[in-house]
Amino acid sequence: MRMYDIIAKKRDGGELSREEIRFFVQGYTAGDVPDYQASALAMAICLRGMTPRETGDLTLEMAASGDTVDLSTLEGVTVDKHSTGGVGDKTTLVLGPIAASLGLTMAKMSGRGLGHTGGTIDKLESIPGLRTELSREEFLRIVKQVGLCVAGQSGNLVPADKKLYALRDVTATVESVPLIASSIMSKKLAAGAQCILLDVKTGSGAFMKTAEQSRELAQAMVDIAAHAGRKAAALITDMDRPLGNAVGNSLEVAEACAALQGRGPADLTDLCVELAAGLLVLAGRAGWEEGRALARGQIQNGQAFQKLKEMAAAQGGDVSVLEDPSCFPAAGARLPVLAGEEGWLTAMDTALCGAASVELGAGREKKGDAIDSAAGILLHKKPGDYVHKGDLLAEMFAASPALCRRGEEVFRAALRFGPEQPEKRPLVLGRVGGA
């Protein structure tokens, strides 16, 4: 078997066999297939696409390219959630405790933020003392003890994806549904959960800008799960505005704590309740309506918030900052952003809001950049609100006044005002899979 023939076959629109896909994945992971041939195949896939069977086989081979997590020793139904990324998306911090308090088991591996999207690991590490770099044994011990653990991804989890993703990033082959879906789902399959819920974002702050694109990606990922014998469903959710009011690491942890105590923003709470219901449906524990009621009950009775504190303590975190977020280290500077005009706030470019948070120090432009856990944005107005001149739109938090001003400049560019109230966009735009 030769890579030349595999590339030519896909270039001409042919369907690759499981053996041909395995030859490529194993060869590229081992270094036997050079980058120039891998990039040629990625471009052929980008232009010609893949059948659902090919995409499923590619995902399975990538998942098998490194370590996999065996969750068979854990009690109960193991569940996982993946978000395709957004701004202010702290759903794992709310959803995980709700799910665990309802008896589901969530052993979750998450990543760091890059570009305008935040990362769950960065948010958790803003809790003083909390460790996310755990050994496999420690990770599973905490899951057994608490029912929930969120840790950084293993260094050898899906090495084929790490290599291929870096290559796609510099060869203009990122925008391919089969390659995106296999990248996401290979990590989910390797992480071992029986049930996988996908939160596929759409809008100005998402990778997929339209609901149609998001639905295509969601369907591809649900199909992959079925191909692998796992249960999966996807929600298509709005990212045309930041989720919640906080953007930035410790600010988002504080907002997640508020949501778990029934005091959070409605959009964040409603989405986490919907996601929790989805996990209960996949696990066979409830229907959608009953699942929503159960999730809200765990917020109201305090058990979900207690579960977050249990997880944080088990991972070495200082629980006092969860009970009183004012104990988080404060930012060096604060800058109020006031409205310079009157009218309806009609739009907020979410990617630019994320870029503003990066300017403030809350995110990173490239891997390895340091971040300021206290930096970020607190929104006081969102699209659909009427604004009077001089109203407080947002607050910028950063290490210095100069950084605050840089963040403010980018943030103001994200805002649009108009004379008419904008139509309200649903939070959940659709659902793929699930009963």
C-alpha cells in the first residue's frame, strides 16, 4: 500500500477503505508518512469530503493512535460533554456538578483557551491550589469519590489528532466537516464515556457561523458516535452573544457559582439545564421535561453547588473562593465602559468580545502565553437592552489601566446600536439525536 495511491484515490473522489485510513493514521503518527503527503490528503478530503463510514473509520483510527481511558471500573452511567467553543462558555462548571449530583458519572478531560475562545482548564486553575494535571490513577480516584473530575488532557491522548490539527492549521484545511468532526470525536471516544452530549455553537462567536453549518457538523458527530457504538446527541446553541455576563477566568468561575446557587444569568442557567436534561435522556434516566425539572431541583436544593465544592476540594482547590468569590485575587485595574449614545443595543460581535478579553490578558494568542486569571469583562448590557447615554455597558478588568483601555477599544468595536429593538434569538436553535 502506498500513500500516493491513497491520495490519488481521494483526489478523484473515491471512498477510502478502513485499511487505507488505518495505513495513513498509523504511518503519520509514527512519522513514516511525511507532512507533505498528509497535507495533500487533508486537502483532498477538504475538497472531496468523506462518507459517514469513512469519517467514522478515520475517527476510530485516530482515537486508537494513543492512550485511551478505561472507565469500566466506574459505577453508573459515564457521561461527557463537548462544546465547540465560545465566549463566556462556562457550562462545564455548572453542568458537571448538576449531572454528578443526579448520579451520573463525569470523568472529563478539557483543554485550555486559545484565541477568542476560553478554556475550562484555565478557568478551573483560577481557583487557588486547584490542580488539573493529574495522574490517571488520581483522576479515576476522584471520579469514584465525587462522581466528577475535570482534568487536562493526557499527553498521549490521540497523538494523530495533535499532529494532523497542527498541519491543517497551516495548510488551509481546517474548514472541513469530516476533519473537524473526527478531531473532536476522536478525543471524546478516547476519553471513554458511554454517553456524549455535544453543544455545537453557532453565530458570530462560533467557528460555525450559521445554524445550517452547525447542524451539518452536529449530525456528523452524532453519526460517528453511532458508528463507534456510543450514545450521542447534539444541541445547536446560540453564540451570537457571549454566554452569561462574565468573560474571563475567575469572573466566569464566580458566575458559575452564582448559577449553581440560583442567582446566575438566565441564559447560562437555562442552557445548563437543557444540557443536563440531554445527558439524563442519553443515560435513560428521564425524558426532556423531567430532566429539566430534575436539573433545576438540584440547583434549588443546593446539591449541585455542593458537588462543585467537593470536586474542587478533591483537586486541591481553595473552596473558600467558591463560597465567597470576592476572595479571588483582584485585577490591578478596573475601567467602566459607558454608553456614548442612546438606542437599542442591536448586536454584539462575540468574537470581538473574546478578542477584547485577550487584550485584557484573560486569553492567549498562541500556546504557551501566560494569562491573567483576574482579567476579563463583566457585561451590564446585552443585545436587546435599551441603552441611555452614560449607562454602564461593561467593566474591563486587567493588570493595568493601559490594558483596560486596549480592551475597551476592541470591545466598543463589537457593539452596534439602532432605533429598533432586535428580534430575540432562541438560545437553543435545534437538536440532533436523542429521544
